Amino acid sequence: MVASTASLRIVGAPAARRMSTSGLVMAVASALAFSSSGPLVKPLLEAGWSLGAALLVRMGVAALILSPALIRTVRRQPGFVRRHGWIILAFGLMPVLGCQLFFFSAMQRMPVAVALLIQYLAPVMLVVLAWVRTRRRPSALVLWGSVVAIVGLVLVVDISGAAFDLLGTILALCAAVCVCAYFLIAEHVSDDLPPLALASGGLITGAVIMAVLCGSGVMPFIAPPVSVVLAGVEVPWFVPLLWVGAVGTTLGYALGVKAVPRIGSRVASFVGLSEVLFALGFAWLLLAEVPAPVQFAGGALILVGVVLVRADAGSSVNPTTEVATLPAVPAP
């Protein structure tokens, strides 16, 4: 059975521009929220917390905060879970759980910078996917924007002297595929599949699966009552975890799934590269890890790449019409 296609609502150019602007703001805010997670979780892992415990608390707190959105949607729409259960499950398995597990597993086999670089190849993978699916060559702006952004990313993460690890590379590529799934799934939210309900359902799914993995011993669950030092201040373990769950994860997913339908998966994925820049800033502020000058240059190149890709998206919009509601995803 195929879910009914949401009607296309035509809006004027001013309304389309407002939607696009709000989408860009949400995408940047989402990247900012996500970027705070790494610098806050890292001291906990170094202090003895296991990855499974940190991820379970992170996803559990965010799922609890966003759960009212899913409950309201289920009450308003009889049969919601039956119609959208598979896509919510896919969102929980790939963008929520899979991305984190694959990335942190790759990080244990290779430098963090290399794992980040491979994971953030996702925007280029989306460009290639669109090229294959439509058989239309991307515009020069998109191609140049992709090249400039990736060069900037290489400078930011600084992979000099890193050794090659085949399994680590495969794991990081799996994380990149999960990032692609995040943008592709989020692009197809609609009135029938509200973005917050999708984010809430995905986080609940990811938290439940992680709880099963920890409870069965597949993922170690170690959560000692430690203290960590952030920005020169010693704080108890629950302070960084509450921030990561309530802000880094909740706002990251909530704003992200709202932003993608407004600006499209391609532009959103390139804007998502700013997460690397914000992460450098948080590491500088909280962990006293001062970025090198070449990393600032790389950040500037990433911004130039995003501007080029965004310029192409803007030039392709009809000045009088804009699709404001995307078709719903077919459900089995």
C-alpha cells in the first residue's frame, strides 16, 4: 500500500524566501547544537564512562523531551504508526543510532580527524546520488562548491601523518551513509509526518535498541559518578550529559528535521559542515584545544563552498512559485 501524496501548495516568492531563510537559520542552529556534543562527551569517556552508557543517556533524555510531539501526533492521526512505522524505524536505526555507533567505532581505529573527514563526505555523496538518479550533471556552482568545501574540511580536520585503516575507513563510510539517510528522510516530512514526530520516534527507537544492546552486554554499560573539567571548572557527570541530551541532541534533531524540507537535503548537508567549525570552537572554549591558523583558513573555504551551493539552489527556484510541501514517502 502506498501512502497518499501530499498536495503541492504553491506560494509566492516572498513566502518562499522566508521559508528558505528560516530553513538556513534552523540548519545552522542545528549544526551548532550538534557540535557541542563531542567536546562534552569526550571528557566523560576519558573519565571512565563507556560509549554505550553515554549514548543511551544522550538519546534517552532527548527522546523523553520530544516524546509529547509523537504522542500528540498519534492521538490526532489514527493509524499513524501503521503508515509511518517503517520510516520512523529507519530514522532511528540509521541517522540516530547507526551514525553514532559507526563514527565512534571508526574513531577507535583511526584519528578522530580522519573519521570526521570521511563522515562529512556525505554532502558530496548526496550530489553524486542526485547525479546518478536524475542523470543530470550538477551545475558548475555545485561542483566547485563541493570541491572548495572538501578542501576546507581537509584543512580543518588536519589529517597529516594519519595511517590508513581499512576497517576504520569502512566504518566511517557507513557513518557517512547514515548521515545521507538523515537528510534524505528529513526532506520528506509533511503534514502527515510532522518533523518533531519523526525526530521523537527515531530517538525513542534508537534509545530502546541501545538499551537492549547495553542490557544484553553487547555494548558495555559503565557509568561511574565522576567529575570532569570544562572551561576550567570541575562539574559532576550529569551536567555535560544533561546539556548533550537536552540541547545538543534534542535541538539538533528537532531543528534539523524542520530545516531540511525548507532548503532541501543538498543545501542542508553542506550547511551541516559548519558543525565541524562549531565543534572546534567548543573544543577551544571547553577543553582549551586552540585551533591552528590553517584550520581557520579551512573554515573560510567551507563557508565559501556552502555559499556556492546555496547560490545554485537559489538560482534554480522559479521567482513566482515554490513547492512548500513535499510528497509523503511511500510506506509499505
